[in-house]
Amino acid sequence: MTADATITNISCYLFAPLSDLKTLRLKLLEFCRDRDLKGTILLSTEGINFFIAGERAKVDELVDELRRIPGLEALAPKYSFNDHQPFNRMLVRIKKEIIAFGVEGIDPARYTSPRLKPVELRQWLDEGRPVVLLDTRNDYEVKLGTFKNATVIGIDHFRDFPEAVRRLPAELKNQPVVSFCTGGIRCEKAAPFLEREGFQQVWQLDGGILKYFEEVGGDHWNGECFVFDQRVGVDPALRETESSQCFQCQSPLTGEEQQDPRYVEGVSCPYCHRTSEQQQLEKMARSQEALRRASNPLPGSLPYDNRRPICIPERCDQMPVLDALGSIFPQVPRSEWLMRFEAGLIEDDHRQPVPAGRRMRAGERLYRVEPGITEPPVNADIRLLHEDEAVIVLDKPAPLPMHACGRFNRNTLQNILHTAYAPQKPHACHRLDANTSGLVVVARTRHFAKWIQGQFARGEVQKLYLARIQGHPGWDHLTCDLPLSSEAGGLGSREVDEQNGDAALTGFRVIRREEGGTTLVEARPVTGRTNQIRVHLWQLGHPVAGDPAYLPERQLGETQTLSPDAAPMCLHSSRLSFIHPLTREQVTFESTPKWL
């Protein structure tokens, strides 16, 4: 102990049965705080593990107090000294294990492997005795130093140790193995586990690396030893080194590494520094994984009660609710509504059944309850193409509805996005049919959605679709301006309405005429009417291949949304260009259909 070393550090563990841990925790916490001691004490039914620092006399008082606890009489702390307090606060915690291992049947209080004294290990190494030095520590600890020619287990957490042992070469099981760690506690469990896995000659370094340094110095050691306090590293003389630790990734850093331009205190180091491009890719990978989790299993595949909202329009003000529903849904028989009322399946905002004769006010909301439903399967293989603070660009698969409609409520792009990006609720800036695949622009906030949707509404977004159509058209280029009905027909279909329809404009260009009687075309919609490209091609006598609704000879089908195992509808949003709301510059995204 040097003259300027005013702080005493102790570390110790002991496997012993302990009980009444809550009472013991409060007692020790008060004892340490009264003496201005700082550090951490871990208590478990299997024993105690602690790192404490403070004035020598106060530290000794704590050791005496701990030795009075039944089972802890043999405590033998390791001492070291420095000129500052390495801990910020005093913690006493109750844990399932004093060192997390997670393997049943390993109980060092009852049995652990034989210990090898540091002096004996040095003698073995001096003599060149064949021995496997197995470093059981985490990789980031090993980085600061280890024994010469040690076998590093290669783990990020001690819980990974069992699986790492099973990957060791089988021939090691017949060789002398000495396991070692910082202070010995991990080897109390690691060494008997090695024996259980069939290793025939196993020892553990008594007291770990720190006791080896204390008793024999740095012989056969390279570097320094990582320690779990603000000192970060100590040399073989147990003096604090200049090593530091990255706040972000916890990697220990040598003095040289702290001079690296990628080291910014509290922000990054050479091991975790990422360029903006790398950070963006990693962020997208996390979002892609969140999308996968949100859609697997399909959220609508599990039975649930679907509450579908019904808003009372002004024309139904003061009507009995039964009459109001008949006015809103004339296609639904009155008898069906009566059955729903009798079953209590029409509810108010408070989930209370509504009587059929209750008079409604305009603007009130009811809920039609569909109990225990499951939804048809969809293709939820959503691919993330771009993501930033304002915009998400997706490659939407098909079939996948964009929003809740008909038989789909949870198996929709909107619901999956809201789950994956919670608590944010991204807003789609435009729509694609359920059976149409390709690019979808999504805004992360309502503000950005409004900004981008304005570009779509004004026709400023450049859109290009690829379509495989039936037949070989007699034109190579064509502009279609047939107006489309504003009201949906059967199954939500649209038709050409020359008299009262909404203006619609689509440009077509033949890319190639294919064998088998199909043609690949490029479609550029100037307006954005529902089913616009599909209806225009249908009216031109060349419906989209695989379209279940718009059939040859201007016939309408009876299916609206395909099943995932059906042949695809060959219409794909292939290119989009718009002005980015943050940079105010044009951005372009492209996608190739799987059916091409």
C-alpha cells in the first residue's frame, strides 16, 4: 500500500447456504451506508459475492460483520489499494445466483473441482508441463490480457459457457485443464461443469487471476487484467492502469485506443464506432426483424373478437339504432341485425350492449362485434428498402391489404407496421390494391404524411408500374383517358363511366410481347383512381394476368383478394420518385417483381 493510496478495495465470494435474504439485505445496506462504503453486494441462497471500497478501518468492520453470518465465517477477501473511490454508490441486491450460469445441478457449496494454487501453476508453467489454460472469461475481458498460449473459450456472457464447452475439441477431454477467471468465482461453476461434460483432469486456479498477480506477479501473463469497477484494468502489481472502458459498448480500451479518432468519450470507440451508413443499415436490419416478428405468426391467424366501428351519419340522427343500421347497410337483412342485438353483439364505446330501440345521435359510434374470428392468410413478406427520420419505403408483397377492410383487420400492412414501429403509428401516403405488389411510401408522422400525400394528390409523384397483360395489343404506346366510376360495384370493383365518372389518365408502353400470349407493359398513371390501371387494361381488352376481378371479355370475377398460394396478379409498383420532406430533393426508389 503506497502513501497516497487512501482507499481500500476488497472483493470476495463464498458459496454457502443463506436464508432470510430480505432482512439481511436491509441490514447490510444500512451498515455500509453508515460507514460511507460503496460498491455492490450480491446475495443469493447459494452464497455471497461483493466488491466494496472505502476507508480501511470501515472495510475491516464490514468483513467482521459478514463473518458473523452463519456460513460466511471463512470469508477471505482480496485487498487492493488506490487513491480514489472506484464506485459511485452502495448496492445490495438479491439474485437467483451470485454468478449467473443457469445450469441445474452445479452447486459449488456441495462440490467444486480441485483448486490449484498460483505458486503451483507457475511451477507447472516454468517446467513446461503440458496443460490447457482455459480462459472462462468474456471476450471483452480477454482483450486486455490473458496467460500466454491460453485457450480462450470465446463467449460474450458466462451463460454461453456450456455451449462453448461443447464446441471444444474432443481431445482436450483427456488433457490436464486449468480453468481461470478474474477472481475465481466463475471457475467454481465452470470447472465442475467441465467434469460433468467428460473432461478427465480439471483444476481451477485458486483465487483467479488477481490472486495469481498477488502471489507470483506477472510470470507467463501477457497484458493486464480487466476488473469490474472504475479502474477497468490492473497490472500484475495490482496497480490501476490507464485503460478505460467505452460507455456505449463496454469494451475495455488501452491508452493507445483512447487516442484513436473514433474514440469519443461517452459516444463511441474503435470497436463500436459506425459510419452514418453503417448505422442506417443496422437500424434497418432491426426494423426488418421487427416486421418479421410482427407478422409471424400472422396476427389474424389467432382467434380474437373484432370490434368494427360504425359511425351514425347525420341522416340517421334520432333514429332507433335498428333503423339506422338498416339505412347504413341496406344489403344486410333486418333479421340479421335483430339476431346481433339479441346476442349482445352491438356495443357502445364502453363495450356495453346497445338495445335495438335506442335512439341515436349523429356522430355517435357503435361497434359491431364479431367474436372469435380468424382472418384469411396473406403474404406478409414485407421488405424494407429505405428508412429515415421521416420516410419508410417498403416493397409490399401480395396478397396483402393495406388497411382494414372486409375480412381483413389484423392481417393488413397498416396493423403490421403499427405493431413493428410501436409506439409510432406510421401512415401510408398512398394505396396499392391487396393483389398489387411493389413500392409503398410510408410516413413516420402525420405531418410528413400530409406533406407527401399532397404530392400524390397534385400528381407530382412520378409512378411507374410493370404489368403482364393477356394478349398482344396492336399498339406499342397508348394513352387511356376513360373516366372511372366513383362508387364501388360488386366486390368493390370499378367500371368505366363515360357520363359521371372521375377523370382518369394512364400511359402504356409495350416492353415485350411474350410467348404464351402475354405482353409485358409499362404503365404510368397520371391520376390515382381506385383500380385505375386494372380497369383501363380491362376495357382495352387486355386485363392483367392473374387478376381475379377483371376477367377477359370484360367479365367480372367473384374473387376480390387472392390467396397466398394462388398464381400472382402480375401488377407491380416498380418505380416512385417524389420530393423528400426533409432534404427537399427528389428521391427515386425501384423494385423488381418476383413474377418477372
